[in-house]
Amino acid sequence: MIQDFKSIEKIADHYGYEKQKNKTVEEMIELADAIIHDQEDNIIEEIADVLIMLNQIIYLKEISEDVDDVMKEKIARQIVRMKKKPKFRLKDYPGNYVMHCDTEKKAKIFCNFLHNAGRTWYMEAPYNEKTNWETYEEDTVYLFNDGTCGNKEYAKKYGQTVLEFDDFNWDEER
């Protein structure tokens, strides 16, 4: 991806590890902010900044091979995890099932999945317009066969089987 490693090394040597360490953290914060706010132009610019800074840190710490090895391990481990998790299929869960989504991001993915499957909220509103996650937050469950949502403990109390979002492979939905 980066073509000019000599310039990266020159910059790193000029400023040194301590200054570039702090600059790296600053650039990572700016990237996180751009991602959180979905600022497409800023995301591209901040990714470039972070990659430049990370390559300097890798060079200054002389850890290129170590980073490559750890990345390969992590990627391989994630591929194995993905193969182990089943895809969620609505037809496998008729009746008293609910899906627990403990983050708003997971709720959005699940609601988009329901929308794409032709499901709507009980009042016929599209699932992809509103998740209602803010009502119960990390305790939110979706009664996907009824078009409603509720609280996880309440659902358990009334005999609903709670499915965990993280137990399924959602890669195609992301």
C-alpha cells in the first residue's frame, strides 16, 4: 500500500519515537472521530495519516516481522471463528424467540436484516428506519416474529428463548 518507505523512515528518524508516539495517538483519535461521524472524506484522510504513523512506529520499534506474524494469526483465528458461527435464518426460529442486541450497531445490523427479509414493525413501519434500541439499550431484544422489541429479562420471564446476536455470523449483513 505504501510505496515510499524511505520517506517514512526519514520522517521517523527526524522526529523520533516519543514525538511520533504522541502524534500516532492523536491521528488515531481523529480517525475514530471521523468513523463515528461517518465523514467519508475525513475517514480516507485519517486512515492515510494513521497508516503513515503506524508505519513509522513499526520502523522505529523494529517490529515489522512481529506485526506481520500477529496479523496473520489474528486473521486466521477470525476466519475459523466465522466458519463456526451459523448464519441466522428466520425460518429456523418460528415462535417464541427473541434476538438480543447489546449494542446499537448490532441492533442496526439486525433491523436491516429483518427489513431485507421483508419484515416490518407491528405497525407496518420498516425496520431499517428505527431500531428502538435506545429504549432498552444493552438489554434490547427483538421479538422478530411479532414485530416488537423489549427488555431481555422481561422476555426470559415470559418464556421467550433469547438468541444472542454474537452467536451468529452476520458478515453478509455488515
